[in-house]
Amino acid sequence: MTLALKDFPAFVHEVHGHWPFPWQRDYLSNVLAEGRWLDLDIPTGLGKTTVIDVWAFLLAWQHTNSHDRTVPLRLFFVVDRRLVVDQAYDHAARLSAVLSSAPEGSVARRVGRALAELGGQGQELAVVRMRGGVDWASRWLSSPAQPAVVTSTVDQYGSRLLFRGYHTSPRMRPIDAALCGMDALVAVDEAHIALPLLVTAADCAAYQHTAAHPGFAGRAVQVVSLSATAATDPSRPRHQISDEDRRHDVAGKRLNAPRRITCLDAVGTQKDPATAFATGAVLALDVLMPLLQRPVAAIVANTIRTARATHHLLSQREDLEVVLLVGRSRALDRELLLAEKALKDLLAGVKPGRGKPLIVVATQTIEVGLDVSFAALITENASHAALVQRLGRLDRTGEQTLAPAIVLRATDGTGRAPIPVYGDVATRTWDWLTTHTPAVNLHEVDPGRLTDQLPRGLLVNPLTLPVLLEGIDTTLLNTPPPRTPVLHRTVLDAWTRTGPAPVPDQDVAPFLHGLDTSPEDVQVLWRADLPYTDGSPDVEQCALRMQQLPPHPGETLALPAAQLRRLLTQEPGDGDDTSDMEGTPHSEPAPTKHKRPPVMMPVMCWDDAEDRWLEVTAPHAIRPGSTVVLPSSLGGHDPYGWTGTHGAPVTDLGDFPPTRTTPAATPAGAAATRLDPAVLTVLAAGDTSLRTALDTAITTTAKQLTAGEEHPALLLGALLDTLLEHLNTRPGGPYTDLARLRLAELRAVQDWSLSPTGRTTTRGHVVLDPDTPHRLVLVPPHPAPGQAEHSAGVGDESADASSLTRPVPLSQHSRAVAERSAALATALNLPADLIDTLRTAGHAHDCGKSHPRFQCMLCAGDRLLADSLDEPLAKSGMDPADHTARRRAAHLAQWNTEMRHEALSALAVTAWLATDPDHPCGTDKDLLVHLVGAHHGHARALLPPVPDPQPQDVRCTMPDQQQITVNSAHMGIDWNGPDRFKALNHTYGPWGLALLETVLRLADMACSEEGT
């Protein structure tokens, strides 16, 4: 199998159906010649996402030609906005699909085969959206050796790089950091706003380069800016278009697109700037309509509130089809929106013969990631860079004879109406524009005069803009680069300490967005089954239900803390300046002297420090980085996204986590499903009568199950039939079909059990809640042997949470993890001694589970069963959703849930190494002890200091089959841990040590889910 550099154009043609532009072809050659990734200075619309194709081709080329690999295994494509459509993800997904199905002999087939060989698991290219979560099922990559394209925001990528992943479990942070900081290329789109991230990532690479082990110093993250105005070092070479691009048939048209700007001034036409923009946009649209060469136009606002005001006015018209795009929405709502015909037409390209004109009202989410072409544009005045991005969506292909754009100003920033998001920069940009094309005043506008002005507007395209800007200090027209703090080694060392984290803990937000910007968002979700009494939550029951079904990325929304506080306190909404930009300041009502503090509706919030759900009752307790769950009845979200106001109940999507197939998946792969009248009613957009009917049916069945009157399969079959009948006879809402599909799949399950350990590959488990008779939780059967199971709630947080998969003997699981760890290490081309260390760590990582009382807990608290086992278990087979059974098992076994089995494993490994075993353990014994102790995310730098209150001798079987006896009184007491952790960070670098942990931990997770 051969692959030559001259094959790149054919590769692009096979994947995307067109030949690369000259700049794209030359970029590949220049990257190789320079030996580093050049920053891009390429106009919008000329295919900067091709950097993905260049990366994949070079990675395959190096492997095929046996070159030392310098191209990273993972490409992170990072933007600074909340996106509705992710062009980079779609681009990479198309590439992945072609690589996996390309015919023999094609260039794409050769590239795909090389990437699959690199990953070592048969997959050519993984394409994922980075997401948050607290359990194993929420991880976004399953192998550190897998070539992957990962799309992300600045906050998502940057916080994970710095060991402080937003909205993730502290236990998962070392894995995220390793995947982001080693063997990674981070490409930042529109990097002029994300410059602090570029600088911080470059600083991280410099620290990793100081690792004493040469094999880890050279794997540090690499950075590339996809913006002409941002670079970590002004001396870095940039790649630009050439004369050949300007003469190119396709590229030349795009560079010469006839975009003409007219300025329309609506200042003072309305008291509220949002209303002024909305009414002005409607008038401007009426003027543009006769000039549209295709029936599609965009209206872009700076804030969500202004976009919604405009959408509200236009949606009342019957002569238009209007859609709203805002980035602050839940993932599943976005998927539903993108499945609508209007959006499909937009993404496919609106044809001239369309019936009603399609009008897209949007925020900054449209500036990046959306590869569409509008015939006309109306935009709120903004910064120069933002306007250029928005203009890039106007006549993107350069096919029109006139592409009119109206820049509309609704406030001049004086008085009590500041310009949100952009401030004085927008004023200076307006002044610059109006020196070239005088503004038309909306007070005096004559539609005919405005129509005449449009063809004479200012011509702005990639070729005319540099001439217009000659002699202009563009820094005055754009948001000034934020001040980025210096990343000192002491700060980095503190961040590497994820278990436990230091107190106080340095905030990472200034290193991602600069010192003058707002901290990160809060994560918000809605649940319909939270018990509230007199406006206050039942804290214990709410916490149990959230533990039963942890939050997942498909149901969450990232939001500035100030806007959530405003919703919960019902403060006036006029100051809501929420945009779809990350890291921009957000206003809050200024405290008024002698005014009472606002009364806030109590809500449940996840506390990272205490690892539990708590009630918060004061606005200041809603801190950036929090995860907050709201009752569905409160409102705040509609099918388009965040509303910021109380309204109709919000659909509870907790039962539909993202999967590798569809949201409903198959019965074997489905999540636990709540049969709760409140949840099903909001899913079906039902009324009180539906909820009453569902409540009666579920309560009756729950009582019959408790009494043992009939076989569970018969009772549940009848119940599911009844629920489906109710849903099928109602009009329903957007998610009714999803609910019907899930219930139908559960109906196909032939057998059900009430036993905590009764779940098999053919039998599901029913979780009864004795305190809530109208509620059942159904957990589908295990997947067939050989298929992985991704169950919510299986993770590293509690004593038993990593053992809640199919029953597996300890020896079998240990061998499987050992071999999987060695395979991943081999695929990463790690040295032989480190492969031996990882294999041995895999063998020994769970030996502490041999503790008799831990085995009793894995047997659901049945001591006689535990004593009768032929060999110890690694996994219990109990359901993560059955918290009652899990608590009962720990109580019967007298196992303190704060104790960690890996602490006992590390103690046993230390004693075993003292015997100088004749076993290939590698040369770094400290690393072996650390890997075993850290395989659930603790021991960075301390294990939880929880000894056994009822100590006893525990016999552990080691990798060489030697029996080592240790006393559980000493578990968790490891005063050498901090010094060992510091020395290992020096040897392998902060991200290198995390990578070694990641190899073992991802191997453990995969083998656990597969059932080995």
C-alpha cells in the first residue's frame, strides 16, 4: 500500500466531489516544508475546514511511508460560539464515511486503511462533539490511539486541557486533559477572539516539552490559528491565497462576490433597542424582497432577545416562512430543528422556485459553522470582524449580480441603551462605514429611496476590503485582544492535582478568554419528576432521582449565570444581553440601595466539592461552572432554545442520552426509562387528563408488582400497551414519537425481573420506588455478549459505581484489562518498558476487590453467596439506577462507601514489589504503584484517607499468581503519594503522566462495558 503527496488532490475529489483550491494544495506542501502547522490567512468561504483533510492525509502518509510520526493523532476544531450547525463536524463526518466505504484502489481507501492501522481497533476516523458528563457513558473518546476529529468550543476544550473540565466529573479530568494535551493539534477558527486560548495552549506545550522522558516531550499539543488577525507569535509564518486562487474559476467568483452594504439608522425610533431593530428589520426586508435573486435572506441580531423580538414580528406574516437559529439550545432540540424541511432546504441550498421566501433570523451562531448562501442580509451593527463573518454568508458562491446587505443600527450607545456585546467598537465600525456610504435615517426613509440606494452601496468582498482598510487601524474596529495572564508553573502544578483539588483553586476562565471577560457559563437542565412542596424541592428525593439518571449532554444548556439568576428571581428582563459568543461580559441588575435582596426560587445544584446534589436558595449560590436542574414546569426553553422567561413546561429529555446510533437506540442499548406520569405528559405535550390517566395506570401496576400478584412480564406488557394507547390517541408534541418509539422497544422485551441482580441479556430489570408508587424505572436487558454497554451511572464516583456492569470474575477482567492496556500502549508506540508497566497495572488494578466485605457488596449483600464463589468477582451486575438495592447491599456488607478498593490494590502492589518479583513490571516502579492507585481518578496526589473501620487481612492475587496479604487498616494511607506524583510529572510531563493513566483507565472502561 503506497501513498504519495501528489495523491492529495485526488483524495479531496474522492471525498468531497471537487478538486482542492490552489491554496489548499499548497498548504499541505508548506506544512511539510516548514515542519509545523502554518496559521491560515484565508478569506471566509474558501474552505478553511480543508485543514481537516490535510491533517488526515498527512497522518496517513507518514504512517504508510514509515516516517517518524509528527502529525498528531487528534485534531480539535475549536470555535468561540454556540453553534446550531457545525460545518466542521459535518465535513469530518463526510470524510469518515468515505474512508470507511471507499472502493479498493482509491486514494481514500489507502488513507482509511492507514488510519485504521494507526488506531489499532479497526476504525478509520472517529468524529465526535466534545461533551460534558460525570460517568463513563459520557466520555467522548474510547481510545487514546484512535485518529479523531473533535469539534468543541473554547470553554469545552480549554478547560479540559487545563485539568478543570467544565461540567465534568473531577475523576474524568485527567483523561480529558491527556486527550487534549498530548498527540493533539488544536485549530482555532476566528481566533482573533480566542487568542488567550492559543497563548495558553502554546504555554502548555512549552511545559510539556520540558518532560525528562524524551518520548513524552515531543508529543505536546500543537496549535494553529485559522484567523488572519491572531497568532501566538507574530513571527509565525502564515499561509495566504495566491494569484492562482484569484484566477481560479470557483475561488475567483467567491473573492469577487458583489456584496453591497447600505447603512440604515434606527436610533430613537423605539424606546427599546431590541424593538427598534425588529421593526427596522421588517421594513428593510420589505424593501429587499423584490430584489431577491433567490428566495432566502438572513437577519442577524447581536443578542438572543433581539433575535426573538424580530422572529416574533415576522412569524405573524403568512407570506414568509421564518425560522429562528440561536446557539443556546439543547442538543436534542437542535437535532429536531435541523430535521425540519425549512432547515433542510437551507442547508441543501434554496432554489429560485421555492414557494414562500425563507427568512432566517439568527444570532452570532450563524457566523461560523454554517455553510449556506443567502441572497440578502440584514445585520445589526457590530464589530468589523463580526460584520465580515456575517457578510461571508451572503452570496457565498459569487453567482449573483447583486448581493445587498443592510447594516442596521438600533442604538448609538448613549444614554441608558448601551450597545450589547460589542460596545464602543460597534460605534467606531459604524462611523467607518458611514464615511464610505452615508446612512439612511429610518425616521425619514422613503422605501423608494432605500431601494435606489442598495445597488449603489459600498462594495465589500475579500478583494475590495483590504483596499478600504488601507491606513485604518483595524484594532479600533474590533474587540481589543483581552489581557492573557501568564501561565506559571506553580499554577499548572496546582491544576494537575485533580484528586483532591487544592483549596482555593485557581479559576481557568482568564486563561481561556482573558482577564477582562466573564467566567464560564452554568449548565442548565430540566426534569419533570422533581418532587416540590410549596415551592421547595424535597432535597433527598430530588438528589436520589438525579443520581438514578445523571445529567447527560443532550439535555443540558450552557448559559451565563446572570441570566439564570434573572429567571429564578423574576428580575426585569430588559438587561438580558445574552449572546452566542463565549467569554463576553454579561450584565446583571446593579444592586439598589435600601432594596431588598431578590427572592429566588429554590433549585437543585451539583456541588463538585462535595460530590452531591444540594439545594440552593440564594442568587449568589448560582456560581459559574455549576450544574443546575430546574423543574420542567418553570419554563425558560422552547423548541428554538433559551427564552429567559417563564412559560410552557420544558420537555424532560433525561431518558434520551446521546448514543452511537439514534436517541431511542435499541432495547439492548437504551438508557434506563422512567415510567412517570409527569415525564411522559411533558414528552407528549399532554394535559391534565393525560397525566391523570397515566398516573392511574402506572400506580396500579406498581402496586401489583409489589404484591407479586402476577409475573412482572405480564404486568409490564399490559402497562406498556396502555401507555402506548394513551399516547397514540393524543395529538402529541415534537417528542411524542420519540416517547412512543421507546415504549414500543421496551414492549418488545420478553421478560422482566424485580431482583437487583436479575438482569440478563434477555431479561430487563424493574426498579420500584416504595416512596413513590406512581413511578417505575425500567432498565433494558444487557447487550448480547461482545457488545459494549454504556449505562448511565457507571463511573468512578462511589465505591460500587465502577462495578455495576455484567457479572465478571476478577481474574478474567484483570487479564482483559492487562491485554487491552498493552494493545493501546503498543498502538501509541510507547517504549517496551512502559508497555510492560501498563500490562502489569492492568493485571493488578482491581486486586483490592478481593476484600471479603467488598465481595459481599457485589453479591447484593448476600454473605453466603459471596463465601460460596469459586473466585472473586470484578463486577456485580447490579443496575446503576437501583439506588435502593445498592445502598442495601453496602449496608448488609458493612462496606463504608467512602473506602476505595484501588487504595487496597495500591497497597498490595507496593508489598508485592518489595518481594522483587520475577515479572516484567517495567523499570519505573513508582509509576506502577501510581497507575494502580489512580485508575479511578484519585491519587492525584492523594488517595482518599479512609481506612477500614473493621480492618482485616486481605489476600490478593498478583500478576505472577503470587498471593500477597495486606491489612485493610492501612488502605488510603500513602504519605509517599505527593512526592511520587511530583516526580512522575517531572519525568513524563503533566499531560504525559495523564496519558499513561488514560491508557489504563480507558482499557478498564472498555473491558467493563464489553463484559470481557
